[in-house]
Amino acid sequence: MKEDMAKAMSLFMVRRPCQLWMHALIITFYPPVSRARFAPELTQTIDPEENQRVIDSMPPADAGYRSVDELKSGFMQGTREELFEELEQWSAVRFPEDEPKQVCYLTGGAGLGKSSISHQFCVRLDAADHPSLKLGASFFFVRGGGNLEDAHLVFSTLARQLAVSQSTLRPHIISTARKYLNHGERQQMQHAFEELLRKTLTAAPADQTPTLIVIDGIDECKDRRLVPELLRSLFSLVRELPWLYVFAASRPEPHILSVLAHPSSADVVHHMRLEDAADSDGDVEHYLKETVPKIPSYADYLNEHPDALRRLVSRAAGVFIFARITVNFLDEHHSHPKEWFELVLSGGGPAVSPLDALYLQILRSAFPPEDLRALPSEHKRLRSLLRFVALESEWINAETVAFYERDLSADDVSDVVDRLRSVLMIDKDGHVVPLHASFGEFLVDEDRCSDMLYHVDKSEGHAYLACACLAAMSFEHRTYYLQEPYARPQHARVNFDIMVAGWWGHVQLAKHTVKLEEQLSQFVQDIRLALHMWIITEFYPDLNAYGIRCIWDCLQVSNQSQLIMCCIYLSHVNGFIIYFAAFWSQESNML
């Protein structure tokens, strides 16, 4: 009888009255379990116009990859080859080799080209004749883009796209969407997820074609509080559905990293860090060499100045957005190419305006102005780190900043760094470095950094760092400096070179402050410190012949023989040079 009923259905699929009659017949004569297999056909055939109306009623956002603007979608063929090779292996369930994961999450600082990679991945999957994964849906967040930054529209938008791209999912989506829409078009995010995605996709056939969802720029979601829930929902869904895959990309912001680093994510998430890509510098070089010479009037200039392009590549430092902004700027300024090119290399003028806007937006997002005004201690922590980032030429890490900033702990510094991971990177040695040199230049230029809450005054900043170095330069710390890191575990990760060699540079560039004057006066009067500096200068070649503990014991100013050594030191030319240099610094800064 079931076979006859199926045959009868195929004969009555011409007109809606017959379809409705058949629908009623099946409901009447078939138990729920048996009639479930007819549900997709019924949904598809009752009324195509009605089905489309249901799909159109789901709250949309024009966030698919085809709607992405040129800045996010621009991609130069021949770049990112190693990364796309990894993505190809991942989509073919061959990467990571030890345990392939269903979620691939790409993080990277601002301007490294994450959105271009996400967009290109979508393009390649859509264009492939036999892709390992079929692109089902995509959502590209855009900060300040209205619906494009609204987390409430993510799941309804993905469901709409899946209904169009996946014929096997379409009837299930329409069926659940009807029930969902009975409660209103705009609902809380968890309801959209449960009813439009989870119920729909778990009802799909077990042999569903492997399908990919792409979500880009999650850090640009307006309501940051919803982002962890959004990610956890997607991760839970792929655990239930072996045919569903997710590729996502964002900046490495704390509320996102906390989800990725959680033990519950380890079984499904493969985390790729764009900063680890070995070919980023070469990719930017390739891009600049392919584009700049093609800009009218710049080909002749580059032929006459063969080192100019090399200098530009060096200036870009592997950051795609800097290269893209530069190319766009040069393309708008064809006359007098030498002047415009040198302006770009100097880091000034309108060439960096888009980059400055990006930096300011990141700072305000991580540390909102209203929070800094309401909580001065928060502002102090931020300024402490920004001073080191903008003005210190030696390497820094959280322990180093905390060592010189006595009121801060390493955890305090790490928290600030984590919130600024869009513009700060942690390199393989654990050092904090700006994403691009232009970030430090931006911070110290009040014309570029228009919000004084984030601006770093150069002369005041150098005075502050000089004081921090001088305050830290005790006899004990100088002795620590002479030891190997393993011999001073409590300060093993502190960069003492800032104290030993950097203080003088900061003094030279500092403005006069009362605190700096006091620190310099105390410094030149500390005979133990001066004696220790002389010992290093005089005996450094043979220093390894003596134990550090022995030097520590012998140089304490506590007996007659050591006082005699101090007098000898004061008569020694090296001692006078050190004393005079410090004294001159004090006098010159008081003028």
C-alpha cells in the first residue's frame, strides 16, 4: 500500500488542491513515524511560492561572501599558497594529520588579510567542480555595518543560504522556519540557533553531502557578549553532525581566545595563527611588486630608483592592509611620484589616514573612553604598556614591563596585551611586538592619534621610562644582570638591558621633570652602583674567572678595605667619565 500511495502522490503533484488533499490523506492514514519520510516531498510540493515566502520571511543580512566589499575581498593570486594548501588538506579531512578537526579557526592581527583569505576560500570552493566540501553558507561581519554586525541575524541568514544552496536541507528548513516565525521574525539568538539550525540540520539525512559554513570577522560583532555563545553553539553542532564543517576567522581578542582555548573545544577546533605563516613577508612583497609598477608614472620612478620598492616592502613588514592602503594612495596621486612615494615611506600625511582610523577604532573597542575616564587605574595600566610599546627599542614582555612598572603585576600587563592582540603580537620568544611599526608612530603623533586618552607624549614618556630605569638600577639588580638567566629564576624573563643600556637614551630624549631630577641626583651619589659599573668596565674580560657570589660579597660597602676601593674608584678616569656623564645629564635637563 505504501508503494501505491507514493505512486499516487507523484500523479497528484500538479495542482495545489490535489496536493492539499494528499497532505490530508497521508496525515489521516499514516502514523507519524511512517509519514515522516513524506515530509520533505510535501513541503517542497505543496506550494513553491508559499515555500519561498517562508524563506524570505526569515530575518536576513546581506552578509554572504558575494556581498563583501573590495577591501575585504581583494586577493592577489600567487599569495598565501602554503596556507591554502593547509586549508585544502583540512577540507579533505587530512589536516591536522594526527586528528582532523571539523572546525578550522584562523586568527590574526588587524590588517593581515584574514577576510581576504576567507573570501578567497569561498570563491575557490564555489568554483571547484568536485570540492571536498560544498560551500553551504557564509556570514561576513562588518563593524558599523548595521545588520552586518548583528549576531541575532547570523543563524537566520545561514539558514536562508542553506535552504538555497542545499536542496536536501531545504524542506527541513522550511518546515522548522514556519514554526519559528509564529513567534516573530526577530528572536533571541539561542532560539534562532535551536530552531533554524540545530533542529533542521539534525533532521537531515545521515548521508548529507559534507557542507561548509564560513564566518568571518566575528570580532566585529557589535554585541561582544554574544560571541562566546555563538561560537559554542556552532562547536556543539558540529559534534552532532559529522558532515558539517566550519571555517571561521577573527582577530585574536580575549573573549574569542577564551573559547578556543577551553578544553571543551579541543576535540573539534584546529586553531591556525596567521602570524605563524612563513610566507607573509614574501606575499606582501609579491603583491607590491605586481601592483606598484603598474600604477601610471610610478614605473619610471622605480626604474630610476631601484631601491625604492625594496624600501617600501621593508616598510610594509608583511602587513597586507598597509600594502593595500599604500597602493590605493599611490594610485590616486600620479603626479610627482617621488614626493608621494617618500611621503609613504616617512609614515606621514594622508597616506596613513585609513590605518590611523583602524588603530584608533581598535584602541577604543578594547578600552572604551568612558571606562578609562571612570577608572583612572585602568587608564594608568594602558598608558604604562603603550609607553613601552611606542618608546622602548629593546624587547619587552609582561614580566619586563611589570619589573619597571612597580605598581603593575605581570598579570596586569598580560591582560592589557591580550585586549590589544589586534595590534600587538607575541612572537616565538614571548616578546610583545607591534603588528606594524606604524602603530608606535601613531601613538606618539598627536595629529594622528587624535584622542589624547591613547596618545603617548614622547618627551614625557622618555622621562617616565628614564626614571623607571634609574629606580630599578640597584646594586642587587646589576649583579642579577651579570648572572645567567637560570641563576636568577626570580628575574629570568626580565630584560635588564633596558636598565643597563637603555636609561641613557631615555634621559637624552626626556623633558625635565622634578622626579627625573631626583632620580639622577640619587643615581650619581650612589657609590656602590658607580663602583660596580667601574668593576665591570675594568675587569670584564676576566669576569668569568670569579664567582658572582664572590663579587657580591666583596663589593658591599661595609669595611675599611672596601672604602679604600671606593676612593681608588673616584680617582680613576672611568669613574669620572661615568659620574660626569650622569651629572651632565642632570644639568642639561634642568636648563
